[in-house]
Amino acid sequence: MRRLSRIFAAVLLAANLNVLPAPAFAGNGVPAKVTLLPDHKYYDALSGGIRRAKREIKGCFFLFKLSAGRNSLTMALADELIAAHRRGVKVSIELEQDAMGKGSVYEQNRRAASMLMEAGVSVRFDLPRTTTHVKAMVIDGRFVYLGSHNLTQSALKYNNELSVMIDSPELAAETLGYLDNL
């Protein structure tokens, strides 16, 4: 009897494994194309997406730390966001702020916000008593960039980080709804 139970359990498990969907799906079951963006590949994909944006870019990040220097990837992203705004793309960014109005995250995000706002980019901060640890960007209501990458030189160039780019208007709409309600 035990042997028959084990065989039945194995057959049931095998049958369930065969019915799992192979493609990725957005939240409502619509197929989506997912591209894995490990380490520095995230920067390449995100900067390219910003350059190709035609209508809207909405992002939310825990940390946007501008780095000085000729090879600063974060300054390059800030420049890309500003260039997108100047060519008529609606660009809005939300950043974390510390409840006490101090600390490294607060200072770095304020610095990035100042640069972006001076160029006309819309920047807002989360509520002071809420930690917003999101790292997401939606471009043109279609492309969702989501994962572990903060906008820092370390995250974009040196750290082991893992994010994805999901091509799905349905998931983009859900993500925008989430970001709009933060």
C-alpha cells in the first residue's frame, strides 16, 4: 500500500510539473517577454530604453546617487532622463526620503532630485515615515524594469545585482497603478 501511495504521489508530481506554463505571464495571465539583466547589463538596457522613450518614463528608486567623473553611469542616466524630458517625454521620478531629513540616502537623493528638477524633470519624495525600497521604471506604458539595482555607480558597474526587463503593456499598467499609489 505504501509503495502504491509513493507511485501515485510521483505520478501526480510529474503530471503537475508538465502543466506548468513555459512562457512568462503578466499578472493577468497575458504572455510577456522577460529579459534577465544581471549586473552591468541593466545599465545598458535601461539607458537604451530611456533613449528610445517616446511618451512617458515613470521611475521609483530607493537610492539615486550621482557620481562625479567622466565614466559616471549615474550621471549618464540623469543626462538621459533630462534629454528625454527635453524631447517631450513626460518624465517623473519618485525617491526615498528619510523621516528625519538627514542621512546618506536623503542627501544623495536630494542631490539627484535637485539636478533633475532644475532641468524640468518631475521629482517627488515618498512620505517621511514610509520607506520606499522600490527599484522600478516603466517606459512608454510597455517596458517594466524591475529588480535589485539602485541607481548608484556600484550597483550599475561593480555589484552582483539582478533585475529584469518585462515587455508587457498589461504588467506596465499594473506597475504604474502601484507607483501612482505610493
